[in-house]
Amino acid sequence: MTVRRKPGTARAGTKNRGTATRPARKGSGPRCGLCGKAGKLMRTECCEQWICDDEDTYVIFSYARNSCSRNHRRYTLCGYHSVEEHSGDWRECQQCRKDIETEMYVYYGTNDYNFVKLENPPSYEPTRCKKCGAVIRLAEDAYTMKGAGYYCERCSPVPW
Ligand SMILES: [Zn+2]
Ligand SMILES: [Zn+2]
Ligand SMILES: [Zn+2]
Ligand SMILES: [Zn+2]
């Protein structure tokens, strides 16, 4: 009895030791501090960090969040603080703290549009739907405000 090995299987395994695409560490040119891209960059007005100069890609009223510079300016305390022309460091700014609802304050201070995140964000009670009591994450969920109350998507009146 002869054991016959299938021929032709021995050719596998040309070791492909990682593609050598890593650039040879030359001139660590500036990269966007948020997404890491090294394209068209600018410095943020608020904190002088490199960021994608991509605001012109934003489609007005689209609410898309694909512009680094816009995201940083609109959705962070750093940006807000600067736009509102407060003084001092945003992390210590009482004005910001007072102006912005705690839940949003924490979101603005800790989301991924920040270069530096708020170290000790204050705690807050979750926002609840006034009608059904469901927790509403103000930064992510759809909701409506009526008077002083928040209404979750399900309990919101259908817009005509
Ligand atoms: Zn970017
Ligand atoms: Zn900034
Ligand atoms: Zn401020
Ligand atoms: Zn509800």
C-alpha cells in the first residue's frame, strides 16, 4: 500500500512579511489632530491645533459631521468658548459651565472632536422624557423640547 500525497500543495506560503508601506519616518509633517490625516490642514482658531481644512466640504443644512474643523468648533467646549469670546482656559471656564446644560457640557468636553478632553467631567442626572420617562441622550437621540420638558422621539408630536 502506497500513501500518495497530493502533489502540488507545497507551493504555498511565500511569506509576505507585512507590506513595507510605512513611510521612513521622515519629516513628521503636521497631521490633523482629530482624524490623523495629513491633507489640507489649518490651525484651529481656538487652540492652534492642526486640523483638516475641510469646512468647504460641508453641505449646508446637511448636519453631516464629516468636517473636522467644523466639528471642533461647533461641538466642543473649546470651540464654543472661543466663539463666545470667553477668557481663560475653557476647562476652567465658569461661563461655559453655566451656559451649557450639564449633559451637553460633558458631551462637548469629552467627545472625539476634542484634542484635549475634560478631565473630570461633572456628573449629571440623565434627561428623561417627560411623558414616558425614557432616558434621552441629548447628544445622540432625537427629541423635542416643549416648555421646560424633553420628549423622546416616540412621545414627540408628529411634525406636520
Ligand atoms: Zn481631520
Ligand atoms: Zn479648540
Ligand atoms: Zn467659556
Ligand atoms: Zn417618551
